[in-house]
Amino acid sequence: MHSPRSQRGFRSHGRASAAPAFVTLAALSGLALPSCGPNAPAPPPVDAVVLVVVDTLRADALGAYGASGAATPTMDRLADEGMLFERCLATSSWTWPSTASLLTGKLPPEHGLIGKDGSSISPDVPSVAAAFQAAGWATAAFVANPIMDAELGFGRGFDLWEGTDDSWDSASIPLERASAWLAEREPGEPFFLYVHLVEPHSPYRPSEESAAALDLSAPPSDEDLGAVTRAYNLMIKGAPYDEAAIEGFVDWRRRCYAAEVRDADLAIADLLETLEERGPMDRTLLAVTSDHGEEFLEHGLMGHGGQLYPESVHVPLILTGPGIAQGARIPERVENRLLGPTLLGLAGVGRPQGLAAANLTDAEERNLRLDEPSLLHLGNGGWIEGSEYLIPEEQQGMASNGVVTLRARLEDGDRTASHRAFDNASAPEAADPRDVVEVTSEFSKLRRPANTAPLSEELERKLRGLGYNLGRKGAR
């Protein structure tokens, strides 16, 4: 979800952000385990599970995923030491539905937190954190993204949930809180720690160190931004526009994004140092992933939460720790919503009823799951069709056999649906009608919860204050 926010000035790494300086273009818009023979060694014990979500991190921003010149040595090293999933899909292209899927193992239509229409995670949906909690593990979450509110159901299962009220906190804030919490843990006390970093979500405020490392210029002037805004509005309408204004701004945003990816990598290095201070990490499982990616006009839009293309849903997934094969690169398509059940199984924690049985580290199971399509979901968003910019009621996607088929349900005159298909090697084109029928069929199988709670007036006030338009017809 891409919200209108004020640009935060460059910061020193580890310090709180400076005051907003200008408005960005965002203003426009029973667990299955690996089979073991009778003489096979028992899996190494685990007493710490750490899940790091790097908000808005697309997979191809990391050196480990092929990015040229990427300043991501920490995540690249973790990939070398553990298991990297080359084709990992998030379930949606913005934070609410995708992170809810990460923490419940469910698809958005199943957990209930779909869009900006006052929904929340159904209390009937099992929670990964609650499973650790029920097993006697200490559980804590430290979250820098202000829209990740416990009221929405994200906090269920956590002994401690520390978010932020109305600011997009730099990584130093959740890391400081996480370090204090870790210092209180007794040796050998099992724990599940969830850390959600907001870098590289816009508006960008890279550290001075990272800005200098990437030779990042000062933010565009208000006059420049006005020209970009006008050009962008014309572009999505299919009208002639100032291409130079757009190109220069997109280049600046890409470099800002890369600088914040560098800051996220530095933050993960700090977290690893804190974890290592507790002693050897040979009993610690660590997972790094993202809730969604980011688009830079590859398909006509900027940001995220508008479409379901690879730039928005192909995210990194790196897993290290006891029993994880070193240097393994997994080519099969996987979904990061199945990471939670995987972590529970590897930690020897029972899976609650209703949570998918899954083990992403098991090759046989991954191959079996390839027979099942991966489903993607987005409430409304944006859809460019010819010279029209449309806001559909719903977007659905299905990844199968190397092709992703997208379907948008529109309510605009006589049109009720639009569709297109793509693969990683070609531009979008008209989808095969049979594929569209299969997308519709797969989504019709999902049970939608009826008991999601409406947003409180206080949470609505907070979201509007952050620039989020609520309601089905709101701008993305």
C-alpha cells in the first residue's frame, strides 16, 4: 500500500528521522517434516526463531538475487550460509493482506484482512505466534510500520507487541527495543521474535552514510515535483506527458530505494550482532523475507498496492539455522505465507488446527506443491487498460506453470471483468480464457470469514492522518 507521506530528510544510521521536507510522488497513489529413516540423526534442537520482514523489498534488489552493485553484504552472506528461495511469492502487493498471510499462513480472502474497507484478521484464523505462545515460548514483535496495528489482529499471540503510533520509524527504534527484550531472556528460554523494518518503504530517508555511498543527490524541488506530478497524471491517462521529468524522478527514486535497502542490510547486521552477543547461534532459526516489492513504472504505475506483477510480489526469502542446507538455492516456486508453518515444524512446535501443513525446506513437498497454483489477491488497486486508469473492485492472480494470470473484477458500465497474463520473459498479453476460468474457480473454493471486526474510530483517524484513504473507491 502506497500512501501519501512527507519526505523525511537524510538521517545518520541509527538515528530517528528528520522532520518531513516535501511530498513524494507516493501522494498520487500436523506439520509435514522431512522424512527420516530409523537411523537418521534427529534434527538439531532450536530454541530461538527470528523472523525479519523488510517492508517493500523486491527480490531483485539483493546481490544474492543477481542485483549488480547491490550493497547488501549481510543478506547475501545469510544466503550463502543458508537457503535462498529464488521464486518466492508474497500473497499481495501491500502490507495488510500480505503480512497477515505471513502471520497466519492463510490467503487474504481466508484471513479477512483484504482492503481498506474496515476489515481485520478474523479471530478464528490460527496464528503462528499464538502457536509458539501456546507451546510456552516467549513471543515479541517490534514493528516500524505504523499501519501494522495490533487492533487489526496482528498482535494476536504476541506477549509483547510494540508498534508505532503515527510515524515511520527508522530501524534503530525497533532494533533498540528488540535488543532490550532479548537481554531479558534467560539462557535457553525459547522465544519467537518478529522484527518488521520499514526501510525501503517510501518516503525515503536514507542514512547519510548510504546516501553518500550511492552518490545520492538532494531531493527534487517543489517545482520539480509539481512537473513530475503533472506528467504522471497525464501518463496514466494515456495523454502526452513530459518524459524527461518522469525519467529523472524515477532514477532518483531508484537510487533512494537502493540506499534504503543498504540501510536495511546494515540493520540486519546490527540485529545479528545482538543475537550473537547472547552466545552461539547454532540453536537459532533466522528467516528474512518481505511483505511485497515496489514498481518503478515497469507496468505503468509507481509504488505498490496497485498491481500484482513480479516487481510487487516476487520477494526474497532466506532461511538459516539448524538443519538448513548451507548454500542451497531453491528454484521451485514457493509462497512465503507457508514460512510460518515451516518455522513451527523446524522448531518442533505443534501446528494449530487450521494452519496449513507445510515445510518449505523439504524438496519432495515443494515439488508436490508445484501441482497447486499459487494464488495472489488484491482489493481494488489500479488497472491500466488502454488509455484508462481503472480502480477495480478486486484483483486476483494465479501462478502456475511459469505463467501468472491476472483477473480484475470491474464494475464500470457493462464491463465486469478484465484479464491478462504474463511470464518473466514477456510483456503482459491477453490471457487464455481457460486460465481466467481457472483463476475464478480457485478463488471460489476459498472460505471467506464473516466475523472480521470493523476499524475503530481511533484507528481510522490514525490511518487518515498517515494519508491513507479508506473505502473501496479511495485512491491507492
